[in-house]
Amino acid sequence: MKSKMSSEFIFQMFALLIAIIVVHGAYVGVIRPSADAQLQKQIEMQAAGEEFVPQRTLAVVIRDFEQETCFILLIWALAIMAYKGRRTMAENKILERRLLDIPEGTSVLPEDARVYSRSLEALPEEEQDLLVPRTLLSALQRFATTGSIQAVSDTIKEQCEIESDRLDTELSMVRYIAWAIPSIGFIGTVRGIGDALGQAYKAVEGDISGVTVSLGVAFNSTFVALVLSIIIMFCLHQLQLSQERLVLNGQRYADKRLLRFLVAR
């Protein structure tokens, strides 16, 4: 388990680094130069008194530092959720296997628990760490020591509840990112409005270009942040739904493959 947490932490840090490099590279090389060129052209047309309709292209909308930060956090959150989703898929895949070979009509006594535990202990270490093998092994060990079917049932339920709490806790970083993105958008709003107020004297003199650009920063940052937060929350809820189904299916699997065969002396 400690090795798993260490590898997951390394993955998260690596994913954050890749997100920073990719997004910043795209902004420096493509997005920001394109947006600056378009804004400069509009300013020149406005200064010349020409009639034009300002174009809100994608590059202009996402050009600022707040939007760049939001995209970095979005990619990081999606990478974390993809890692969690991959593990959930592995957990679901093992539900299709018959981990305990107990024929129909067989009665499993406490002294038989050790025999059936061997097939679980023979699994590869990464598979033993999955929910269903771990739950079945704990249930068999409890049955061997107590001989109580109720104790086995409580063990299965307890293991599933622990797993559910663990999965929920491990998503805390994604929840933080989902909260941080709108907050960064509001920071951009405050910065843009502050810049616009600082250039109010120019608007009085007839030059409103600086004010309009600053107000564009204010509204664009909030718009982008809210859209990205919606995407993250949708993916997060889908991941949570699959994890909750996994826990319920794991409990049903243990009941179907083991609990109903147990007989207490």
C-alpha cells in the first residue's frame, strides 16, 4: 500500500509538470501571440476611427494568465481522475473472475477457510491489494478464527465501508482543484476591473481601448474558469459513481461467492 501511494504521488507530480510544460508552451508559442496581434489590430482600427466589430476569438478569450493557470489545473485534475479511473476499471475487471472455486451445494466450515485462502494468497501482489481479493481474504481469516457467519458479514461490510471512505478521501485534491479554478477566475475578474478603473482617466479623454481590454480580462477569466469547473465536476461525479458501484458490486460478489456457502458449527 505504501508503494502504491508513493507511485501515485510521483504520477501526480509528473502529470502536473507535463501540464505546465504543455500549456505554457501552447500559450507562449501560439495563443498569446495570436491574441496580442488581434487586439493590437483592433486598437489601431479604433484609433484610426474605422468602424469594426470586435471579434472574441478563442485566443482572445483564453489569453490571460488566469486562464492559463486554469487550463493547467484542468489537465492535472483530469490526469488524476484518469489514474483513479484506471484502477477502478482494474477492480471491476477482477469481478468477472471466479476467485474462489466453491462448487454449488458445498458447505464451507471454519477449518476449510485456510484451504480456500490459498487461492487468494497465490494471486499477484498488485491483485491482492484490490478490493475484492482483500475483502474475501479478510472474511475467510475472520471465519477461521471466530467461526461466526455474522462476524464474516460484518467484516465484508467493514472492508467495503473502509474502501469507500478511502476512495472518497483520495479525491480531495480533485475537489480542491474544482474549487480553486473558479477562485482563480474571480481573481482575474478583480484584476481586470482594477486595471479598468486605473485607466478611467483615459476613457474620459476619449481613449477607451485600455478599459475595454481590461474589462475583457475580467469577464473572460470568469467565463473560462466556470466552464472548466463544470467539466471537472462532471468528470468527478462520473468517477465517484463508478467507485460507488464498485464498492456495492464488491460487497455483492463477496456475498454471492463466499458468504452463502459458510456454515458455522
